[in-house]
Amino acid sequence: MIPLIFHPIYSELHLPIRHRFPIEKYQGIYDALIQQNVPTEWFLTPTPLTPEKLSQVFQPTYIKDLTTGTLDAKSMRRIGFPWSEQLIKRSLTACAGTVLTAQKALEHGKALNLTGGYHHAFADFGSGFCLFNDLYLAALTMLQNSAIDKVLIFDCDVHQGDGTAKLAQGNDAIITVSIHGEKNFPYRKQVSDFDFGLSKGTGDAEYFACVEEAFELAVRLHRPDAIIYDAGVDVHVDDDLGHLAVSTEGVYARDKYVFERAAQLDTPIAAVIGGGYQRDIDALVKVHLQLYRAAGVYM
């Protein structure tokens, strides 16, 4: 069994017409996996986190204001979504999905969420479609296991994981790696343990070499006991917001390499899908599916 974490609410959010966020893609990934005859018993449903739980990790006033709908308009614009009760419920469930993915990865060696990668969320504000930082929460969850002393967050989303980097600063048990477009959002970068900024138009060969270098460097220097992998596909050549030139097979090669290295190291790995912003949902789903293909979910 390869645990796959999914809840229909991942895609159940009404957004304004032409909104930039492709909310339909999560249900699309689930439907595509079912069409690939992935066993339904592999899918697990997360229970939403509570605001009280989040307040133990993040700034309580921010959590209270956001979840009760009293966060100021400027802060909501920075997040990029209109406030609604459904937005909060969806976000609490999505983050719970990544936490459950982390737990199941420790049990089964690997597990994958069908959402996740909300790496622009800080302790006291959200940004870039991210309300709560699920990657940081998942790392803390893994560290509660007595066998885990160090967690590597390996972030291959095209946008720097600035919120994750800031949250993990000063925590030697969480190692952050970000491979991203140097001239892309966020314009004010934070300092990860390892940052690799790529030029616009970077293609398969240069991109894969950077991924390999970054991964091997982090593993050699820190020897993590667990890995959280943000497999953003906004590096794809057809992505509307990425500005890189990685092919679909290039995305697959990246994902396959990360899973294979985790297996060789006998290190549990929890994966999330990260960003991807093609307006053609079917085309976008096909790129995201490379993660599940690389993990051996289907052939």
C-alpha cells in the first residue's frame, strides 16, 4: 500500500471567475488516479485541524483573526483569496492532509498528499495562496517520533519557500532546501539552509543537475531521518507563472530521482504536489501525475 491522502473539499471552493488559482486540479488528480485503477483503499481522508492546534505553532492572533473572518482586507489580498467559511474549512483540511501524509510516510516509507505545499505562509501572516504552512507542521509532526531527529524539507516549487525558511530558522532539526526561479515570486526572498536560484528559461539538463546537487549536498551534510518533498510543477515549460522550461519528462525524472534516492537511503518520504498554474486543468493534471507515476502508485 502507498497511502494517498485526499478529501473532496480540496477542490470545493468557489472562486471569482478567472481567478488565478486552479482549484479544480485536486479532484482532477484523484479522478485520474482512479482511472489508472489505483486501489480505492489506498486513499485516506484527513480530519481537519483545529484553530487551537494551529495556535500552538503559529501566531494566535493571526490564526484567530483569519479563522473568524476578522483579518483585515490588506492581509487577505496578500493571501490572494476572498475570505469564506469554506476557505477556512478547506485550508484546515488540506493542512491536515499533509500532516497525515507525514505520519503515514513514517509507517509505510512513503505517502503522498493530493494537495499541499503552502510554503508562503509565515507564523503571523499568509501570502501567495497560502494560509497555514503545512510543510512546517508536517516536519514538527515527524519530529515527534522518537526515531526522527532531523527532517529535510526539499522544496522544488518554482517559487521560493520563504515562509518555510523563516519558520525553520534557528531550528537545527529542520533543514530547508529551496530550488526556485531567482527572479520569480516572492521578490523578497528569505534565507533557507540551501537556496538555489535558477534563471528564466532553465531547461531539463540544467534543472536536473541542480536538483541532484542540492539533494546530495543536503543529505551528505545533514543525514536527515525523514524527507518532506514539495514537488511543484510550476517549473513546467507550459506553466503560466513559472518562467522555466522543464518538460513533462523532466518533471518525471526529478520526481523519480527523489523517490529513488529516498529508497536507497531508507529514509521515509512524504510528498505534496505544490504549485502548478496552467489554466488547462487536464494538461496541468497530467504534469502533476508524474509525481504518482514516479512514486510507483501506477505504471
